[in-house]
Amino acid sequence: SVDRTSRLVRQLLELARQEGREAEPPNCFARVSDVVSGVASDYAHLAATSDRPIVTACALRDVDLSIDAESLRLALGNLVENALHHGGKGPVRIECAANNGLELRVIDGGAGIAVEEVERVRLRFERGPRAMSGGTGLGLSIVEAAIAPAQGILELRPDDAGFAAVLRFPSHRVRIPGNSAS
């Protein structure tokens, strides 16, 4: 269909743009809570039509991350969209936590991706065996390309509530105002 082809072209262009980025400049920071709020707002309509609210739990209000804000928003948004489309029933949670750096977690109530499938679904054009039609298999590649300049990594793992896609950033990329150690 035209919509599927158009989405594929948009995602390929976004992937190429993200892969062409260098390391983040030293003065480039994104306010984490603003990005989380923006992503929740961006996907509110999809969440409402899916009857799956987006719940945010980001107590790190004044934390900045050394990354381009739009790249972080793109990465987090792709994970939220995946959770809304493939994540089972119930809400999608976006959590922030300081954990030897910074973790941004997107958690859904779904069964997730089988351990033996995790590396395969990271590849371009690969989708999980339970994936719904309409996807391109580029979302996780885009996520990884968007966070790479900030030394971010993507983890896919089971969670007590279901399944978690986690963006991890090292502590030297995190800035907490008033904290001279960051």
C-alpha cells in the first residue's frame, strides 16, 4: 500500500540521518522530563485509540542528558509506539531512573521478545514472530542509531510488569544541576 511504502521511506531517511550523526557536541543537552512529556503527548492519540494509557514516572525533573533532544525523542517515541502496537494489554509506562548513569524504560504488559529472538529483531527489516502487519522492522535500528552518539545502549528484557525496552546512558553523559560530580 501507499501508506506502508511512505512509512518505509520515512523510516529509511530517518535511519540514514541518525547514522550520519557524529558524537554529540559537549554543550548539547536535553531535559529528560521534557522529552518524556513530549513523547507521551506525541503518542496520546494512539494510546487513546488503543485504550492503553501512557503513564509517566520520571522523578528526575532537573536531569539533563548529553544528547540531541530530537534524537532522544525519536528513540523513546519508537519504543512507545512498539509497546502500544505489540505490548499486550494495560498501560505503557515510561520510567526514568538513575542507575549508574541514566535509564529510560518503556514497560508494557506484553510477553515481549523471546531471548533467542532479541538479537535478530535488532537487525534491519526483521520483526518478531508475533508482530502485527504494517511495521517495517526498522524501529529498533533507528533507536540504536539515535542514541549511539550519546554512548547509549538499548536493552530488551523481561520486567515484573511484562516487558521492558531500556535506554541506558553512562553517568558522564548525565548532568544534574547543582551536582558538581556530574
